[in-house]
Amino acid sequence: MDWFLRKKKKILTSIDDRKDLPKGLWYKTPNGKIVDTEKLKKNAYVNPEDGYHVRIHSKEYFKILFDNGKFMEMNIKITSKDPIKWIDYKKYTDRITEARKKTNLYDAIRTGKGKIGGIKVLISCMDFSFIGGSMGSVVGEKISRAIKYCIDQKLPYILISKSGGARIMESSFSLMQMAKTIARFTQLRESNLPYISVLTDPTTGGVTASYALLGDINIAEPGALIGFAGPRVIKEIIGRDIPKGFQTSEFLMEHGFIDLISPRTELKKNLYKLIHMMI
């Protein structure tokens, strides 16, 4: 009767349902494929059966990309000061406090210095778990400081985008980050230092309209949602049906916006090859 008393393994439907993916759990992809979370973790959170890329956070990306998962985090405790004293059904300051408690992050982006294949690099990675990865003044400031550090230290820069766009709670202060970061990237280009942009699911709004598509090389993960406004909004504006697969990595690759679609399992290798070629 041992089989009858055996406990069922829990099935996760979101990477956010777990903390550190304990043993004995399963993950179910939108295609209905079920994979053991330990197997998923060892495969860079990509389901080996259907190639589905599970949304992950900066913690996971840093572990996958940096040699031995080792890096030094920079500009950690920069925080927003709520510039316009935003209130809807709750205060913006309360939203930030809740997001910090939930994610253990100070804002929607982290920057780490380490090595990829022995080459020193700086990587900034956005976190969708922090208020939808929205771009506020802190995101713009941390990217700006990261680029300045790269210029001073002659380092390649990699930026991993995962965002719902501009942070409405900071209004025009958020939109100003588009111009601020673009100006910094111009300085990086003038310094002849490589900038590789990695677009993941989702990359939308003001982030797409600014730094996400400005890389010397733009890489996207397979099947990622990449665009400015949502398909429904665009359909209403242009008054016609949207093409199948619109705003996916594959569609953008076909139309020249993306240079390379890289499975996450191959991302570190591809980044190393590109950086080695560009420096």
C-alpha cells in the first residue's frame, strides 16, 4: 500500500511560485509540458521538451552568465524619492516598500561586475518582479552609472531588459530616463566600447523605445514579447489585423530589429564569442 500513501508532487505554473525551487516540485509550461524543477534549473530554466523559456530574475541570470556565478554588485541601495507624491488606491511609497519586501531588491534593476569566459564585463539586469520591471529614475540612474563605470574602466557592457515600460508613478521623471540613458550610450559608443542588449520576455514600452534596441548587437530569447504598445492598441490605431507572431523575437528578427535569437542555454557562449570579437 506504499504507492497509495505516496504524496503527490506539487506542480508550479509560475517561476514566482517558488523561492529556491526545492526538490520534488514540477513546473508546467503553457504548452502543457511538465518538467522536474531540478532538471529545469540545470538547463538554465528552459524546458528541454518544448524549449519554453521560463521567466527568471537577475539572480538567475547572474548565476548563469558570470563565471562560477561570482560577481560584485554595484550601486545597490539607490532608491526612488517619490518625486510627484503619487497616490492612486495606495501610495507609491507603499508600493515600493511592498516590492522590496517581496523581492529583496531596492528597485527593478541590478548591476554586477564579473567575468564571462575570463573576460571582465559589467552586466545590468532588469527584474520584472519589482513593479513589473518598470523604468523609473532609479533604473535610469543605475544604467547611467554603469555606463560611466564601463567608460572609466574600459569594460564591455551587457544590459538584459525585462520590463513593462515606463513607471507611471514617476510620470515625466520616468520618461526623462529615455533621453538620459541614450545620451550615456552615445558616450559609450564614442569610447569604442561594446554594448550588447539582451531582450527577454517581456520587453515593452519606453524601454523598447530607448535603450533596449540600441545595442551594437541586439540579442533576444526565443518567443519573447518585444514591442512598444500592446497588439490591441496597435490594431485600433492602424485599423487592420495584426500579422501572426507580431511582436515576437522571431518577427523582429525577420524584419531586421534583432541581430540574433539565442536560447538561454547558449547565451553565455554567444556573449563570450561576441565580446571576444568586439574588444
